[in-house]
Amino acid sequence: EKREQSEEFIVLYESDVQDGRPALELRDVTLRKPAVQDTLGSVLIEGLSLSMAVGDSLLIVGDSGVGKSSLLSAIAGVWSAGRGEIQRCRRSGVLCLPQRPFMFMGSL
């Protein structure tokens, strides 16, 4: 199934776990610093694509400020600055706890 990729934000899709389908898939994901942090929208990660099955592990390493926490925030659905697609399976018990508290704009 081909979807049109957004040039303005990261698109997040969720689906039930299915045999033969990845538990997590990133397609050409580019993360940028949000405009409130960086008026230039500097690129943190560019063109990342990966596919992970249930039970796979991934170690993300890098210097401070390269986008490790931003990548996890994008997978969690709380980072949309950038472009690309993230497909993840719905799973209870998965939690993303950021280094710094995240305050949503608006009311709950």
C-alpha cells in the first residue's frame, strides 16, 4: 500500500500485530528541531528507514544532541517536526519516558 509522504510532518500509523509484518517500520524519516527551539529547523536525523520484527532489539548510540531521544519521541508519537512515515504495532506495556517532561499545548 503506497501512501503519499508528507513534506511537513511525520505521519504515524498504528496497526494490530500481524504475522509477517514488521512491529516497527520507519520509512525515510527525517527529524528536525522544532521551530521553537531552532528557527532554522536544523536536521537531526535524515532519511532513516528501518524495519523491526517483534522481539528484535536495537541499540541507539551517539553524542549528545544528535537526535537519539528525538527519534524515540517520534516513535512514541510526540515528535512531529520533520517528515516521513512511522508504522508501529499497538502494544500495551510500551512506554516512552523522555529525559525532560513534555508539555502539550492546549488542554487535556
